[in-house]
Amino acid sequence: MDIGLLNAKEASKVLFGTDSKTAYQRTLRLMKANKIKTISDGRRMFVIKSDLDKMLGASDDNPKSTL
């Protein structure tokens, strides 16, 4: 079973459409402020793709993310 974990750079691309430094830092701030549900593995943080899609309101018929 593939959970679909995204790192901060991948999550920033889904959220903001780019993985620029600014978008990456915004994503990290959201993750650290617990605005986005994360899973931690030591220092690394991951976002569950399905949770991110739910947060953005994506459905199976009309997905907003491209990853």
C-alpha cells in the first residue's frame, strides 16, 4: 500500500504551483505551525498527499495536484 508521502518541496509544488525558495519556506512554516498535518522521521517531515488533497478540496473527479 502506497501512502503517498510528499516532502516539503513536493508539497510546495502542490500548494503553490512552484517549488521556489519562497514557496518552500512558506510550506515549511505551515508544516511547523501544524497548519498542515505532517509525519516526522527524525528531522525530516512529510505530508500525506491524500490529506493535502482533502485540505485543498480536491475530489477524485477533479484533482488539483499534479504529483
